[in-house]
Amino acid sequence: MRRFGTSIAILTLALPAHAPAQGAFEELRHATLEGWAEDVWLQILDRNGAFGGRLSDRGILERFHQRVDDKYFLDRLSASFSLWEDYRWYGRDNGVRWGVASITKRDLIMDSEMKVLVPVGASWSIGVRFNKVDLPVANRSPVRLSIHRQFSSTTTGFVRGHVDPRKPGTDFETGIDWRHPGGARLNVTAAVLDPMNDLVFLNFDAQRQVDVDSTLEYERQPIAIRATTSLPVSKTVRMEGFVAWMRPATILAYEGRDRAAGLRQRERFAYAGTLLEWTMGPNVSAGAFASTVWARSVRTPLSPTAPVVSYRLTEQTTAVGVFGLVHPGPRWRLEGWLRHTWRPERREFLLGEANDVDFLLAAFNADVLLTYRAASGFLLAGGFAWNGARNPRGEGQVPASGTLGGIQYRFRYDVGWRGSERFAVRVGSATDFDGEGDGMSFGGARGQFTLFW
């Protein structure tokens, strides 16, 4: 439920904890896109957590679903942790945070994270990371265990395993994290996705279980590489960069051992993002960012008689934006950002089984928040969030609960408490307005909690 930015998990566990800040908002000086990279990576790492499962015909990114309505993206952006709070989160080794927001009269969206890094020797550490994500399009709860070995004052190596309750979904990662005393860093990770899949289905005969209706077999194993870097360009300018690429993979799915009745799916995936931040003074910073994630799935039958709809699905989400942070006084903070996002989706039916899909959802999003923090720790905040979306082409061609286009905006108000630089809690609500004359409505409630140790 992050807004659009903040971290790669392996890098997170290798980061040293920051010293407690001295000013009321001293810890919120920088922004980051690491959360965006982490969110996108989890979509690849935990494919089983998506509604529809590993082979959902909604694709790898699964951005559109019958449970998504016109206010879904507004709810996500106004309920998430900020870019600056994300930077603080990913700069700590040990912590837990939780965010929740009302999305319908019955349902909530929730995002919980916990991370722990414990030294077990002069050069060794063991880490645990847990994410719990509940959204209309996914329900994920990946647990990742890691071992870190410090080779020098600047270089740390690690191995990590993602333990999936569905054994074929377990993943393995290894990499190097390098840090320069001047502030530059580089993290490179290689991952083998689903390495136990063929062992479970072909050697252990998992398809014989009553609740397993398909055998999954890899013709070409998915292997991914990702990297992140942060570079101080000057005393006042810093840059972040994120890239990932999964080589083309091929998976077969069929009943029992009857391949003739099954399907073949070829998959590819990549993302890239960058952020540039300028600190103009002790109380003012601003920057810009850009990101894109792309995936392609090609599904074909394994035989002419197989009851499989063949298609080529291309998904992409691209965003560009700007952000700024101002501290007008020692107890005041004004933050905001503006983003333009394009979400195209194209589905080509290879044998003419249905009409092709050529869909685009384009949106401007903005969020502004003014926060006051008393000396006692009491927080009071008010803000404005806006989502202006339109369908330049293909309206109604993707599943949704109604139309996805339109203009919605909301005034939000929060109260909270920060007991120290290690603990904070916040609750709030909003008043919604739409651009079609339906007037004012209750914008839902939300809450956030953060704890470091």
C-alpha cells in the first residue's frame, strides 16, 4: 500500500540503523523510490498470492480486477506512507509498520511489514522479513529469511530464501551490497524463481493430491537480476536508480500427466526507475522521479484439441512526477507530490477467439499534506488528495467495478502521536468529492503504526 516508492528487501536488511534525529522532523529529510521497487518485486516473487493464482489470465502485474472501482487508486495513494516516511523506514534494520484503510463499506486494504537483522558473530548476521498485503487484486504474506556475511567495511554478501506455503513458489536469491563511506551504494541480486517447482510436481507427484488440478512444469526456469544504486552527485544532489530483468521463462500446465490437454505460457518481466533529489537548504528539498514496469505473457495450447484460449498479453505501468518538502517552522512540515501515470494493457487473441483488447488508463495524481507536531508528540495533519483518470482508449475492455475514469478528490485529516523517534501512530478520515456533481461523501477511515528498535 505504498504510494509509489521505497525499497529492495535485501538491501534493506543490510542497511545500518540511523541515529535518532534531533529536530521534530529531522528524520524526514529525504525521499526514495525503494518501496516502488519492492512492491513490484513482490508481484514476481509471490505470484501465488494474486487472485487467480500463478497462472491468472490477468497477467503478471494484475492491475485490473472486478473488485477494483473508480476510487481504488485514490484510496491507495491517500492511505499510504509518504516517500519521506518510506526513506526513514528503509534506513532502519529493525522495525514493524502497519497501514490500513477502508476501501468499501465491508472491506479494508492492509499492508504490514516487519524486518529484523540480528548479528550472530563478528561478520555474520541473520535477517527475517515479513510482508502481509491484502488488496482487491492480491493477498500476499511472503516470509524471507537471509544470511549476511560482511567481507569488509564496505562489502556484504547475502543469500536469501523466500519460503512459500505452496512449495513450488519458494525462491532463492543471492547478491552483494557495497557501500562507500561517502554515501554511494550499490546492491546487485540474482534470483532463481520457483526452483522447487519441477521437483514437487514431477518427482513428488503433487498432482495426485485431491486439491491439485494441474501439473506445472518449467521448460525454461525463470531467473531474474535486479540492482539498486544511490549516488551523491554533489553535496546537495542525490540520485537513486533501480533496474530488474527476468529472462524469458516458459511454463507448462496440464492435467495429471496429459500434456496434450494443457497450455504453454511464455513470460517476460522488467522494471526501471530513477529519482533525483535536490536539498536546497536545511528546510527545503525537491525532486523528480520516473518509473516503468513491463510484463508480457503469451499463452498457447499444447495441442490443437486443448481447450485453451491463446493470447499475447502486454502490461505496462509508467509514471513521472515531482515532489517537494518544506519545514516552515521547527514543528511544521509541508509535503506534496504530483504524478502522471499511464497504464496501458493490450491483449491480442492469436486464433481470433475474441476481440482484441487495447486499453489505456491515464491519470494525474496529487497529494499535499500539512503536519504539525507538538513538543509533547501530538500530531495534527490536514491535506488534499486528487485523482483525475481518463480512458483515452478501450473503455470497458478490462474488468472493473464500474468505470475507472473520472475525477475524485478528497480532503483528509489525521491525528496522531509520536512518542519518540522510534514510535508513531496515526488515525484519520476524509471527505470525498467527485467531478460529476454527486456532492460530498464520507471518504473512509485509515490508520498507520510504526515502531523501530
